[in-house]
Amino acid sequence: MGTSFGRGGATTFQQDLANSDCIVIQGSNMAECHPVGFQWVMEAKARGATVIHVDPRFTRTSAVSDVHVPLRAGSDIAFLGGIVNYVLTHERYFRDYVLAYTNAASIVSESFADTEDLDGLFSGFDAEGRVYDVSTWQYQGARVQAASGQRDQHWDERTRDEGVELQEEARGEAHGAGGPEIGAEPETDPTLTHPRCVFQILKRHFARYTPETVEEVCGVPREKFLRVCELLTANSGRERTSAFAYAVGWTQHTVGVQYIRTAAILQLLLGNIGRPGGGILALRGHASIQGSTDIPTLFNLLPGYIPMPHAHDNDNLDNFVRAEAAHKGYWGNMRSYVVSLLKAWWGGAARPDNDFCFDYLPRLTEGHSTYETVLKQMEGVCRGYLLLGENPAVGSADAKAQRMGMANLDWLVVRDFSLIESATFWKDGPEIASGELNTTDIGTEVFFLPAASHTEKDGSFTNTQRLLQWHFQAVEPRGDSRSDLWFAYHLGRIIREKLAGSERDRDRPVLDLTWDYPTKGELAEPEAEAVLAEIGGYDADATPLSTYEQLRSDGSTACGCWIYCGVYADGVNQAARRKPASEQDWVAAEWAWAWPLNRRILYNRASADPDGNPWSRRKAYVWWDAEQGSWTGYDNADFKRTRPPDHVPDPDARGPDAIGGGDAFIMQADGKAWLFAPAGLTDGPLPTHYEPQESPFDNPLYTQQRNPVRQVLRHAYARYQPSGTQPGSAVFPYVTTTYRLTEHHTAGGMSRWQPYLSELQPEMFCEVSPELARERGLEHLGWATIVSARAAIEARVLVTDRMSPLIVQGRTLHQVGLPYHWGPNGVSTGDAANELAGMALDPNVHIQEVKALACDIRPGRRPRGPARIELVRDYQRRAGITDETGTEV
Amino acid sequence: MTTTSGTEPGVDPAAESGHRDHPPRVGFFTDTTVCIGCKACEVACKEWNAVPDDGLDLTGMSYDNTVGLGANTWRHVAFIEQRKPLAAQEVDLHHDTDVLAMAEHGSATAPTEAGMTPTAPAADGHGEFRWLMASDVCKHCTHAACLDVCPTGSLFRTEFGTVVVQEDICNGCGYCIPACPYGVIDQRKDDGRAWKCTLCYDRLGDGLEPACAKACPTDSIQFGPLDELRERAQRRVEQLHEAGVGDARLYGADPDDGVGGDGAFFLLLDEPEVYGLPPDPVVTTRDLPRMWRHVASAAATLAAGAAAAFLGARRR
Amino acid sequence: MTTDPDSRPGREAVTGGTTAERGVGARGDGRRRKGRGEQPVVPDTEFTSYYGKPVLNGPVWKTPDVPAYLFLGGLAGGSSLLAAGSQITGRPRLATATKVGALGAISGSVVALVHDLGRPARFLNMLRVFKPTSPMNMGSWLLSVYGPLAGASAASAVTGLLPRAGAAATAGAALTGPGIAAYTAALVSDTAVPAWHDAHRELPYVFVGSGAVAAGGLGLLADPDGDAAPARGFALFGTGLEFAASRLMERRLGMVAEPYESGRSGALFRAGEVLSALGTAGAYAGRRSRVAGVLSGAALLAGSALTKWGVFEAGRVSAADPKYTVVPQRQRLRDRAAHETPST
Ligand SMILES: Nc1nc2c(c(=O)[nH]1)N[C@H]1C(S)=C(S)[C@@H](COP(=O)(O)OP(=O)(O)OC[C@H]3O[C@@H](n4cnc5c(=O)[nH]c(N)nc54)[C@H](O)[C@@H]3O)O[C@H]1N2
Ligand SMILES: Nc1nc2c(c(=O)[nH]1)N[C@H]1C(S)=C(S)[C@@H](COP(=O)(O)OP(=O)(O)OC[C@H]3O[C@@H](n4cnc5c(=O)[nH]c(N)nc54)[C@H](O)[C@@H]3O)O[C@H]1N2
Ligand code: SF4
Ligand code: SF4
Ligand code: SF4
Ligand code: SF4
Ligand code: SF4
Ligand SMILES: [Mo]
């Protein structure tokens, strides 16, 4: 989303779904995983909208949808690509919108070659390093920076210096907010006929995604597919809008980012972005997972989607900004954002003469994603580990690797509510049972620290729609439980006390930190609001800021996260606002606070036509009021309020000033939404169907079977399966996918210990169709053993018509459904589905592929003890698996 | 307190039970067409009322692992998998077919066979499928058998027209349990007393809506004055019929039915028995006068029989 | 920014349920459906339920407590009648035996009841109200009247004290005794249990018949030859009444009678009938044999107990199988629809 539109957040808010004429839920089981937000889908339905659910399984979402389309897990690009093709060939795109707001007319460099020309590869592929040289994907005569995604890709060209060669894993680490950049305005062809204009490239690229292809790849009968095309296109255009909602059913693939890109292209062609009832709703997971990418827990980002600097020569603030910022759009002000951040962190120590302590920031030399860290643990490089609210022994792919890594540490801190599997693996994990590990041989010192829950502390959640909602402490934490804020603050305080007086340079970044948060109460709990105030920003007089436009690059402002700037405007905790819905309009702007600047629908300038008038009365949202000389409507305009629609910027203007009156995508380096992404992505400017890492099928579209730049991590236990027609692939003939149930939460730490929730889904199970049950002799409520190249797990069997066999490439395919909530601890127990998964990752965001795996299933319980490992080895032998299998390009 | 409920339709149960100037009768309209089976209602009820958990048992009854209403489950969400088209997907498909015969395959089968039962396969094998979900609860009947038969007065009619057990008075006689035509109220094994939904009497008193309705994300459970709910339900059914969902029907909304109408009624998409509800429940006490007459006449017959035995003995 | 709540875009969209086709205009013909008018015709054998789970929560009453309660009530009530008759017709030994038997039976029944309730104090809870809609409540009141009368009657007979009061008590017990024997039919019928509720017309007669059988059996057991003639007659009457009422009941119940006819409950019920018949026949055939009298008496008592147990079990079975709840109700709806259709 960041690369397509400019910001890595849902483009709309859940309440707005009620205004949709058609809602496509694909890659999410919204009713089960987002039941509260789902009320707005039901509201839309009550107002006459059509709801379509595209999911391998018939779920509780399907049950209340108008159309359920079962498809093969891992084939969504083909499905969506088919719709794109339908829209293009049947001329169902919203031409005025596409021309005005997307880069359809932009002309792409001559050196670009498409997958259609290179049999599944784009130009610039380096098979040795398994990376793309992305420079061939640029526009003709212009070079743009991505607003998000891999912005370090062009360091060398942009700084015109010899940079340090980046290691493979660390290729471009930025995502979230923003579009890439263009050196000058790209050439365009408003007739959309130039053979190298984006529109024509798009047409050629998607031409092979015919209904027949969709049927062959996805197993969706073409009538059903065409029905979706008809419904979607009939409900899009000037008068009508359709919305997409997705979650991890799309992201957890080795081509996950490109799934979302396909939806972005489709929604742009249909004119559904920035308009009420339209958009793409990224349904985020954990209560504040959006918040933890905004103010990231990710290794490659700084707050507000500022990329974490890589180690380069000539590494200084100027070069950093030159390399990563954009000439046009709001990323043009990147220096202000960075400097304000440095001021927030290092206060008085950050001065113009020391680059505002830019050197204090760590530098990336390689990838440090959670999976790469586990490899480092196994290698003995990473020696200590803090687990704050995470249960990788159950929740992370290749659970065994997670445990093996943790068993090789010096120390491990687990802060949680319950004794989760990640805290007890050393005495009762599966490796102890199998004899692979011995408790007495594990040297890891494990500290379990009880955590306070959200009712026991103040703080904010940033939810799925970028909304910051404040919660107040209701009770004191019990016993030794403390908040994470308390832990972080006092840990920092104690470290600083220990380092006090140190003369060493390496201690300066810690000692110079502004670490003066007030505390309250007997437990010396830090004031969460003081942290929020710092995040919201203030000027030299400590007056709270109200917009990021106030941020300065001279050090006169401080702001902990530029996109949150204004959350503490007027000294008021804007996130704590709770004006009831009944006392305001449906946008409810006075309930809490959404970034950026309390805008609820992003890019809403696009809800008006280029002249500033609503595209239609029915879908009016934000429009230009010529009398007032400002943008007005139901929401805050995502545009400079006073910039008229006919504004033509000075050719020399830079940054926000360079945005023209019709440039609705203000974060993008060219002001346009990107149908074709000339920068920012590692695996291609356009989405292409690749098979999952492990698949029973060959890629029918190209010789290139899998995403060529996917990450496949290797370690001593990692084994990958053969695919398609490779010998041995038939040993794993079924596709399995993992998912959630309403009744449980993720790796189970918050649900498997609760009797009220556990009784609702008391045990690990698998879901299979009656046909598969017959084929494999599985009995309803009996046991089944599911095997991959990594592990064998057992589960009770639910035979259900909700799983349907599909005809894929002329063959019947059975899919196996596996909830991933269980582990051996707690009230309700079972084997963890993640034992089965391997560490094959999306190359852009390093997310594991757990939504499409190949497996075998057999009746009965799995063997116990060492025999369990033996069973897996037997499968490996039968499939002829070596440590090279599956790792080929 | 002596409570009896009349047997004429359209009565005001609270007034009948001697409440003067009572608030309007409240209840639930549960619209199962928008239920997403999230079970938030079940959990909210347990949390608010501190109802014990009901044991961990994978039943194989689709996603239903709490089986039915009971002493420790006052809200229960039913899940029914059927090979029938999704509502309105194929508008005209299933109205002339024998729905009961079809539904049988989805739900009348024992849990152990539930998933495996070969159902009348659709032509293309799959696709004709729907998954019904419905949240069930005590009906707070206008004529409540449980209340009528309770020998201790533990069950009583509140000023809101609802039916509530008083735990301190209940003697565990168990009479109310087989009396309920819906199989709602049940005995808790450890203490022998009867438990069921109170319609959150304690919350109503504080002006709060019941916990289950509050928790329901899709407004499948709607709480309010019964008159309003009945009107709203009527409109909803008409809308659904207009939209081609001919299956939609109200259950328990008719004040002329065998229990004088339910305080908690439902909009269903199939026959009530598919959801485990009785198709035509009758309050057992409707027949009580006749029972007493037969008891009296049987007693007299017995006395007459005794007299005859002595007369016969003398004659011989 | 405006704050006009009516300004939501798209608000004119019609509210509907599942409207896949609306807005596309292509498919949905919006044909009206009449809903309830189109009840499908259901073949008689078809019935559906929720995973075969019972619709009702069946009786939680324990065995043998409650079957014993039903049996002992019948025995007590019948015995009190025999006692009164014997007193009037000058059969003091039979009178004393049946008075003591009545007291024993009613005491046993109270013990059974209290055991089922768990604690004695819980019985008293029932006397805090007077509630004609609750047969159990009425039964408690009846019990609290009858019990002392039966007690006084027996005490006077055994001790020979206060004979006039004893006679009055005997009369009182005879007046209330039939109620004790019969009310338990209302007790079980006044539930939603199909085999009980639907049998509410005949069950009182089955119950009093069974009570007469039991009392007759007691008389036979207790009394030496010669004096037992009324007991025999009473047993004969009881057997006949029970048999006739049962046949009537089974015919009228249709499929709901199955639990009385087959399975374990059916076997108990049938065994009760057979034993009653055998006991009665034995009583008449072995008129002069004390051994035959004792055996017949025992058979009659056992027969009565089994009948009550059978009734109890039949109720449980009918509540546990949803078909006994659903099919008759479906039939009722269908009959009603058939009646209504021509008139409208
Ligand atoms: N009750 C509950 N709610 C939750 C959570 C929870 O654990 N429990 N977790 C929260 C978190 S952390 C997250 S991230 C979100 C996740 O929310 P969702 O993404 O909605 O959750 P999942 O169940 O993981 O996956 C969604 C669906 O993707 C389908 N799917 C699998 N593979 C494919 C595919 O290739 N294509 C398509 N189109 N669909 C596929 C699965 O069948 C599944 O139904 O939920 C959040 N909400
Ligand atoms: N196979 C498969 N694997 C998956 C997924 C999948 O769909 N399929 N989904 C993935 C996704 S989207 C996610 S988000 C992950 C989730 O995986 P994890 O994050 O590892 O799993 P959780 O169980 O959510 O772990 C959160 C822990 O935090 C604790 N906790 C809650 N609140 C607090 C707090 O305030 N402070 C502290 N210190 N602890 C707290 C909880 O008790 C819980 O144990 O799983 C991923 N793994
Ligand atoms: S658990 Fe929390 S975040 Fe998830 S749906 Fe419920 S309220 Fe929303
Ligand atoms: S449904 Fe049953 S428990 Fe509830 S009021 Fe009616 S009779 Fe009583
Ligand atoms: S069990 Fe309790 S509530 Fe039920 S009838 Fe007996 S006394 Fe009344
Ligand atoms: S009204 Fe209250 S007691 Fe009744 S089901 Fe709902 S939450 Fe439970
Ligand atoms: S009634 Fe509401 S709360 Fe209960 S399962 Fe259905 S949608 Fe969820
Ligand atoms: Mo997540």
C-alpha cells in the first residue's frame, strides 16, 4: 500500500464500509477475526451492498456473504490479475479517475522488460545474488523515490558516491508510508496509447490472466469468477464504490506484498481509492499492531516510516536525506522529520554541529528480522533475547527453529501473563520429548517477568484504521506484574545509572537520551501521557505542535513520530477524545485521533474530480469550495487545505510545494498513485503469479516457479519440499493453510488459559472435506497426523462441507485447514501448526509463508518420542529431500 | 408471593403478577440472519453472571462445543451446516423442495456422523452450502411453565415481565426443568439448584442493557421494549421476503402461540427444530385445569373402586 | 467540516438482508415470497433436529427416589381406602395392617422426596406459598394434611389409644388418600415431557389403578386368608383400570406411546402390567393358600412399582429423543394449517 499510494496504512476506516456498494473480503476472515468491525459490513449489507468472500475455506464470513468463492490457497494474484484483465479488456475502468490520479500515462524506461518477455522474470535479475537491479524499472527520463518500501535501493545513484555493497538480506528496508521519488517529472502520454506507457504495459502484463487461466490456477470455475467481475465492476465507477478488505490471508506468502499490489491496481483502475465506500482496508492484527509499525518494533524502520540508515560510506544526515527523501510531495520534508525525531530523542545533545546526533542511530549491515535473528541464535551470535508479548515457540513459523535458537542463548527474558511455551520449552518442549534436547544441557537462563495487562496501565492502541485510542488504567497491576512502559523506563534508568560517568563514546547515545519521564504512584509508573506528548511534538518553547507542517529541520522542533504530530495538539490528549457517535456525524472526527492529522479516509482529494467537484452527489466526500478558497467536506482534506484544484506548481518547487492541484497522492514523488511501481519493491514493479514455496503444482504461467527473490532461510533442521512435477513432490499432495478462530487469540497466551474461551474450542483440530476424509480414511472426531518436511503434528478431525475440493490444472486438489492457536501449555492444548511451516519469507517485508503449504495427512495419532522424528525423516527420504531441495531460484 | 400467569393471549405478565406502574415489558429480538457465530454473547454472559465453565469437550457439532442451553450455559450459539444455497445466492432455488428432508442431512445426524454424512449432492458436488448460526436463550415466556410449576415461588415474574430464579429460595426440586417446553432451565449438578438466564435483572435495574446484547457486534441480539421489537422484527421479515429470502420467518413472536409469545423471540432461516427449538411449544399449565379434573375423577374412581371391592367382598 | 448526520453518502440504499443482486439489476427479479404460507409438506417419517440432541431438558429427578415416590403415594392412598373400608366393614386386622402400611408408605415417600431434594429444609420451602399451578406445591400441602392423618390413624390403631380420633383420622386419610394416589399423575403430566404431558388424560387413572393394585397387594400380604377378599377385589379393580387406561393412553398417544411399548421403559411398564395381572389371577386362584396369597401380594406390589417406574422411564426416554417433541408438534401445526386454509 505504501508503494502504491504513499502510506502504509488502511486507506479508509471501518465505519466507512457501510457506504460501500460492494465489499470484497479476500485474504481475511473478517467476521471471525475482526468481529466488531464486521458490524459495518453487515450495515452495508443491510443498505443493499453485495458482500463477496474469496477464501479457500467457507468461514463465518462466508456464511453471511452473498457470494463465497473458494480458491486454492496461494493463487490470489491470478484471481485478482484476472479481474484486472477483465476490467482492462472490457473497458470497465474509470478512465477520468485513472488519467487524473494514477501513473497510467507515465512512460517507463526503454530498458524495462516484463515477465511476459522473460518468462516470469523482470529485467535486471541477478541470479547469483538473487536480487533485482531495479534501475530498469524506472520512468523514462525520471528517477523516483518510493514513499515506502525499499528506499535504500538507489543510494548510490542518489548520493553519487561509491556505497558499501549491501548484503542480500538487507535490501531496502522501509515500508509503510510513502511513495518513491522522481528526479524530474516523468514523460506522459495522456492518450494512454504509447506502447511503453504504464497503461499499455499493464494491459500486456495482465493479458494472460484470462478466465481460463484463473480457473486453471485458482480452481475457481469461470462462471463464478465472471460473476465476481460483474458484481465488482457494476458497483464501481462514478456513482458507486467498492471496497476491499484483507489481512494476513494475503500477507503471509512469499509474494504477499504483490497480492496487495494487485488489489491496489484494481482499486485504482476502478476509481475506488480516496472515495467513501471505497478503499482497501488492511485489517491489522494485534490491538496495536498498526501502532507498532508506525512507531516500529521493526528493525528496518524508524518512527513514521523513516528508513533505518544502512551502513554506507559518506554516511551523514545530508546524504541520508538526499538518498532517501523525495523531491516532490511530503517526503520532500524528510529532513524536518528526521531532525525532529533526533531532537525528541537526544534533546539538547542534538545540535546542528553534530548532525543532530544522526551518528547515534544504529546502522543496518544485514537483515535482523525475527527469523534471521533465530539463525543468529543458532549460530551463537545472538546471545540474549527479550520476549515482550510474543510466543514464538508456537506463533512463529518453523517453531522448532525458534526453540532451538532460544535453547542456545545465554539469557532469555519473557514478559507475559502466563507461562507460555516460549518460557517453558526447556523443560517440556517437543524436543525434550523427542530427545533432541536435554534440559540439563540447555544453558539458557530464563527470566519470567509477569506483565500488566491493558486494564492495569494507561496507554494507547493504534488500531486497524490508524486511529489512536487512549485507554486508562482501571486497576493496579497485581503482585509483581508491571507494565511494559515501566519495564522499559526503569531498565533504561538503571542502565544509565550504571553507565553514569562513562567516558566511552559508545555509551554516549544512551547517556545523552532524554530520559526524564515523570513517574507516579507507589510503583513509580511512568506517565504514559508524557511519552505521548513527546511523540506528538513540541517547539522550542515546549508548546505542543498541531501539524507536521510545523516541523523544522533547524532543530527548533522535536517530534517522536512525525505522522503522529498533532496527537497532543493544544496540550490535549486527542487520542482520549470520546464524543459519542450519536453526537456527531458518521465520520466521528471527534472520537479519538487518526494519523495523519485526524484524516479518516486517505487520499480523499481523489473523491473529487480534477476540478474539485465530487465525482457524484452520492459519493461526495471532500470537495473544493471556491468561495471559501478551501477544501471542505465530511473529513479533513488529505491535501493542502487552501491549494486550489487548478494550482500549477512552480517548476523549481520542491517537496509539498511541488504538489499540483490535481496531485491527490501527496506522499508520492509524482503525486500519482502507482499502477506500476518504478521503485520501492524488491520483487517487481508489477504483481505476477508465482507458486508458493511449496506447492503440488507447477506454475502454469511461466517457467519461473516461485518468487525468484523470496528469502529461504537455511539451518541445520530446515528442509524444504519439492514442488510441482519435481520428483518426490507427490509425497505432499495436499495444500494446507493456517488461520485463526474467533474463540482463540494467535499463539494462545491470552485464550488457551481462559476456561470461558477454551470450552468454546477445546482442542486442536483440522478441517477436511468429506471427499478427502474418504480418500485418506479420516473419521469425523477421530485423529489425523499432518506431515511436512519439517514436522508431524496431530489434530482431531472435523469433516465438513465447508472445505471443498477444487479442480486445479485438471486435477482434484484437497485442502486441509489448520488453526494455529494451540500448543502444549494452558487449559486447552494441542500441537502447534507452526511446527509444519518453514522459513520462506516475502522479500519485501520478511513475512513467513504460512498461508499456503503442501502436506500429507493420514489417519491416527502421531508417533511419540523419537519415533515422531523418524516419521518425518521417512517422508524426507521418500520425497528425496536434500538440504538443497526447494532453495533453487 | 403467589404468581400465576394467565392463559389468555396478549396479557401483561408483569401486571398479572401484581406489579403496578411497572416499566414496559422488555425482551430480545434475535435476528439470526446477521449472526456471525462469534460467541461473544456466550462469553459476555458468563463473565457478567459468573457462570462456571461447562467443561472442555470437542463435540464435532460444527463449531458448537457447548451443545445447548443448560445450568452453565445461558446463551448458546447453534451452528448448522447445510447443503442448501446461501441465502439469496440462488434466489428461487429451494422453496419448492422439502427443506426438512434436506436439513436432516445437515443437522439431525448425530455429531459422530455429522461431517461424514453423504448429503444429497448438488449437481456440481459443492457450492450449494450454507452455515446457519443462531444464539439461543431463555424465552421469558408470557406463560412460563417453569414459573407456573415452581413449588417454592423461587421463580418469579419481574416488573420487566421477565422470569427470574431466586437462588436463595430454589430448593432444587427440579420441577421447572422438564416443565420448560424449550429445554432452557437446568439443574447445576453440584448444588442441585436450577439456573438460567435472568435477562440480566441486575443490569436492567441499573438501566443497562443485558451483557449478551451489549457484546453482540452485529446487533443480532437486539434488546428493548417488546412491542417495539415485534414491530421491528415484522419489518425485517418483510424486507427479507422482498429481497428474496423466502426462508425468513419469525419464531416466538406471536402472542397467540402456545406460550402466549416469547419475551425473547427469533428470526430464523429454517424450521425451528433445525435449530433445536420446538416447532409448536405449549405451556404445559394450559392443560392443568383438565389435569386436575382428571385427577379428581380418578381419585373418585379409586374411592369408588374401594367401595366396590368391599361391597363385592360382602356379597360373596 | 460539516456535522450534518444526514449527510452520509449512499444513505438511500434500501435496507435488505442478503441482496446479492441489488444494484446490479441483472438477476434478482425481486419476486415476492409469502414466507409462512409456503410450508413444505413433510412426509410423516421425516423429522429433523439439532444433531439429534434433545429439545427438552429431561427430568433430573433421581431413580429410585422419584419412581419410589410415585409408587409409595399410590400405595399409601390405596391403603388408606382399604383401611377405612376395613374399619367400616369390621375387618380390624386388615384395617390395622393397611393403616400401618399407609403410614409406612407415606413416610417412605417423604424420605424419597427429601433424598431427591438433598436436604429436609428444602421441603419446607414449598410451604411458603400456596400455588395451584404447581402440582408439586399442591402435593406438598396435600401431603402435609394426609401425612399426619395417616400417622394418627395408624398410631391409634396400633396403640389402641383415642379410638374416636383414630376413626376420624382414618376417615380423613381415606378422603385425602385418593388425592395422594392421583395427584402424582398431574405432577408428571404438568411438564413438557411428551410421554407424560400428552398422557395427562389417562395417566391419573393409570396411577390410581396402580395404587389400587399396590394396596391390594399389601392387603394380601398382610392379612390372613378370609379377610383379604376386599384386597383381592381392589387389586382386580386396579388391574382392570390400569389396563384399560393404559390401552386408551397408548392408542391416543400414537408414536409418543413408543416408550411405553418398547425399550427398557416399555419392558418395565409391561412387566408391571403382567405382574399385576399375574398377582390378581394368583390371588383369586390361590384364594385358599397363604403362600399363594403372599406371592400374589408381592407380585401386585412389584407390579405397581414397576408400572410407576416404567412411566417414569418412559418420560425420560421421550424427553431425551427429540422426535417425540418435534413430530407431534409438527403434526399439530400441519393439522392446524389444514383446518385454517379452507376457512381463509
Ligand atoms: N478472534 C481472533 N481475532 C484475531 C486474531 C486472533 O487470533 N483471534 N488475531 C489478530 C491478528 S494478530 C491478525 S494478524 C488478524 C488476522 O486476520 P485474518 O487474516 O482475517 O486471519 P486468518 O485466519 O489468519 O486468515 C484469514 C483467512 O485467510 C484464508 N486464506 C488462507 N490462505 C489464503 C490465500 O492464499 N488466499 C486467500 N484469499 N485467503 C487465504 C484463511 O482460510 C482464513 O480464512 O486477526 C486478528 N484478530
Ligand atoms: N501458522 C501461522 N503462524 C502465524 C500466523 C498465522 O496466521 N499462521 N499469524 C502470525 C501473526 S499475524 C501474528 S500477529 C503472530 C502472533 O504471534 P505471537 O505474537 O507470538 O503470539 P501471541 O499469542 O499473540 O503472543 C502475544 C503474547 O503477549 C502477551 N501479552 C498480551 N498483552 C501483553 C502486554 O501488555 N505486555 C506483555 N509483555 N505481554 C502481553 C500474551 O499473553 C501473549 O502470550 O503469529 C504469526 N504466526
Ligand atoms: S478482541 Fe478487541 S480488537 Fe478484536 S474484535 Fe474484539 S474488541 Fe475488536
Ligand atoms: S423458556 Fe423455559 S425457562 Fe424460560 S421462561 Fe419459558 S419456560 Fe421458563
Ligand atoms: S428447582 Fe428451584 S426454581 Fe425450579 S421449580 Fe424447583 S424450586 Fe423452583
Ligand atoms: S440476558 Fe444476561 S443472563 Fe441472559 S443470556 Fe444475556 S447475558 Fe446471560
Ligand atoms: S448473537 Fe451476536 S454475539 Fe452472539 S454469536 Fe451471534 S453475532 Fe456473535
Ligand atoms: Mo497479526
